[in-house]
Amino acid sequence: MQKTVFITGASSGIGYACALKFAENGYRLILSARRAERIIEIAEDIKNRFKTDVLPLVFDVRDKDVVFQKVGSLPDDWKYIDVLINNAGLAAGLAEVHLAQTDDWDTMIDTNIKGLLYVSKAVTPGMIQRKKGHIINIGSIAAKETYMKGGVYCGTKHAVESITKAQRMELLPYNVKVTLVNPGAVNTEFSLVRFKGDKAVADNIYKGFMPLTGEDVAHCVYFCADLPDHVNINDLLVMPASQASATLFHKVD
């Protein structure tokens, strides 16, 4: 039977790259994002290019009621979800805690932690019932190391790491695998969002070295999903060769 993957935050970056990678390998796709026009366009393009079924869902993972409504009302032939990729997430701002904007904290906490929890809670019961499934949470090097001016973002990703560990233990009796994929610097919309659309500042982050691409991370995510049933990657840290830690890079002019 053709497998189904559910990817949140699929309208750009790692989520979009994962959509292409899984479609290329024969999966059906459930793709969610906030940007309606963009995700519907992506769904049509993937459907035409890869000749696979794609179901676009428009919602914000921060909206608990809508998350449960959308997942709960999936058509019967879409309810069997083999792989959930909790990709939706972001960094908002870069500032010391005493100087940061509290709205940025709310956005990161509500998206990176609560949004992941809402989608997991909505999807997991079906996996438990079938005693089969795989949850892949997208973390960050920030789940492993804290850096200045990123305290709250790092805190959310540390939380994702702890939640992932708990999910793995809780779902062990039900044959549901749980994986955490932690990328280092990835050249996507991440920095553009963090710096509130300031492209000059965002582009400068990636100067002087070759960062990861969304495709690089998608390759790792698919590798984790494609292993035999008895094998699980618990925790994968993937970095550009020019990055040794959260803040240490080898850059050339």
C-alpha cells in the first residue's frame, strides 16, 4: 500500500524540500502551511510532477482548535498516516532576554513547542491504534547548545528535544518510532523570518561558507524514514562541514 507522510510547515525551506523528497519516492502527501495560495500551488505542482496524491491543508499550528478540526476531519482514505514530520517552526528576533520583544517569545513558544504538541496529539492516536508509525521532529543545533541572544529560541528547541525523548518512551509499546533531526545552519527563509524581512542582514549570515540546504536536510529526514522497521535513528545532528558548533564557523572572504 502506498505510504502517506504528513508534513507541517511545507510551504518553504525544509518542509518543502521534504515534500519533494517523499513524493519522489512514491509517498502520498498531506501538506500543511499558513499560506493558502502557496501551499495549494505546491500541492498541484507536486501532484503533476510526481503523479502522486497530495492533500493541502491550510492552518496555523498555533491554533489548537483548527489543528484538531483539520486532522479530525481528514477523509477516510487519508487517515492512515505513516510518517509525521513536525517541521513547522521559526526563530523570531535575536536579542538578550531583557531586551527582547515578548511577542517574539509568544510566537516561538506557540509555534515550536505548542504547535508541535497539538499536531502530534492529533495524529498519534491513529498510529497507536494501528501499532505502526513514525514521528520525525525537526529540532536544531539550538537543541544541543545555547547561544547569546537566542535564549528563548534555544529554549524552545531544548523543549522539542525533551518532548521527543518522552514521545519515544511513551510510544515504545505501540511500535511507533520517534526521531529528532537537528540541523545546523540551513539557508532557507529561517534568517529572513528571524530578522523580520531584513534581507541584507539575513543574507549576511551565510556569507563566507557553504550552509546546508533544505534538500540536504530532507535527504537526512528521508534516510531516517526509509530504514527497516526494526531500526530507528533516535537523534541525528547534521551540520555544514564549515560549522563546528552553534556559533563556530570557518568562513573565507
